[in-house]
Amino acid sequence: MEKPYAIGIDIGGTNSVFGVVDKRGHIINQGSIKTGAYKEINEYVTNLSAGVQEIIDQVGGSSNIKGIGVGAPNGNYFTGCIEFAPNLPWKGVIPLAQMLTDKLNVPVALTNDANAAAIGEMTYGAARGMKDFIVITLGTGVGSGIVVNGQLVYGHDGFAGELGHTTIQRNGRMCGCGKKGCLETYSSATGVARTAREFLETRKDPSLLRELDPKEITSKDVYDAAVKGDVLAKEIFEFTGQMLGEAFADFVAFSSPEAIILFGGLTKSSKFIFDPVRKHMEENMLPIFRNKIKLLMSELKESDAAVLGASALGWEVKDY
């Protein structure tokens, strides 16, 4: 008998969210635990497994579950391990897929969070029916999931698609990865806040942002000021969009996607980020690509997207 459900688990630095999903992408039930509350990995896996088992029992037990998909920072699809994730409490290489399989007796597949978002868009969202596209996640960092000919690109070691760490500015801003000038340092939510601090320091224009403590400024503050017509705030988004658009023009030259789909917290800034991205992408693209590449917003509800994306992996589970 066909198993009607898959489980999606999204592991973030703050929370781990999990849910039972049906084939149409409806989340039947879900739960969560605090990731940061568990400094020891075995304790974390025990508590996560207990929460997941509870929602499995609510839909009639593991005989109804096709598989479990996990999206996690630095998740390696080939090995089922989280490898040296800087924003998680556990260091080194964690064989999480195997640990969860042992606890729950259901096959588990694991990948990184941006790849999970790409699978989610292809299965349930804006990329349904597409075979070539890129999902860019704009949050604390910049992540990417690249799909070519209907297949997620993993590379030989499972880590392909680190577009947030391509160099957009030689000898530019210092990045948490140890490099300088990464796209992430300019075009993530934290990058927007860095740009705001730089603009406030180097320019004299009046701005609502001057009423705030520069150290505490967030991308939401910049958005709120832009909505009120603040010229400096709009120029911060213009600069951010320029960096993203120029990078996208390069990404297009590599894989010729049908669409680039934007996902994550920063996309809430809507036209303030969307319009400059499109403008600078088109201006910097090779002529053969101009006016052919769709720039789309994710169609997945943000609170559900991570779980949906991870669950899509659960339908295609392979044994480790």
C-alpha cells in the first residue's frame, strides 16, 4: 500500500520545526523544539525523535510514513551528516540521518536548508513544472539551491551551490566564512544592516535611521524607513539590489535558468529589493539572456516553507 505521508524537519540555529505532510503539500500536524537548548547532540536527537514520534503516532504510525527529509545548515546529502555548521551548538561532523533512522526506524534523507527550499519550490511552489531554476534564500545569510535538468546540483562532495560565498567585491567586507567580499556580506539581512551603518557614517543625508542606535539597526528598520519615504533607506536597498542583480547576471551565465526564485525574510522588503535586483540583473546580463529569465518570489508560506521543502526530500529518500 502506498504510504500517504512524509515528514519534514527544518533545523535552524534557534528552533527545529517538524511536520507531517501529505502529497499535496498540506501540513497535517507539526511541532518544534529549541535547537540551542541542547548542547549535547545525543540529548538533542533523543528529544527531536520523541517530538517526531508523537506526530507520527497521530497519523497512524510509521507504516504510513514514506520517509523523513531534513534541511539543516551544512547538511551533506551524500553522507547524511551535518558538517562543521557554524551556527549550531554541536561541532564537527554529526551523522544525523543515521542517528534519526536508528531512533525512528524510518529512512531519513538530509540536505542543506537552501537545497530543501529548492526542492520545496519544485514540488509545491513557484518552480512546479520547471526543470532549470535557482532558489536564493535571503535571510541572515545568502543560500542557494540550483536545479539543472530537474536535478538538484550537489557537486562531487555534496556542497555545490554556495552562491552566497561567491566574491562580489574584491577585498570587500569580511565574511564569517573567512573570505572577503562575499555576496552574503552585502545582500543578506545582516548585509543590509551593515550597508546602513556604512551609509550613516560616510554620508550626511538626513534620515529616520539617524534616530536609531547604529549598532542595533536591522534590515526591518531600513524597510520601515523606506516605506515612510526615507531617501537614504531606499538607496540602501538600491545598493543591495545592485549587488544581488550583478551576481544574478553571473549566475545566469553559468546555468541558464528559467527563473531565479527569491525566498526568505529579506523578500518581505518587496519592491524595494525586487525592482533594483531586476534592473541590475538585466543591465549586466549577456545579451542572449536578457528579458528571458523570470525573477519570482517564493509561493510557499514562509512559516511552512522549510518543513515543506524538507518533506519533499522525504518522498525520494535513499538509504545511507
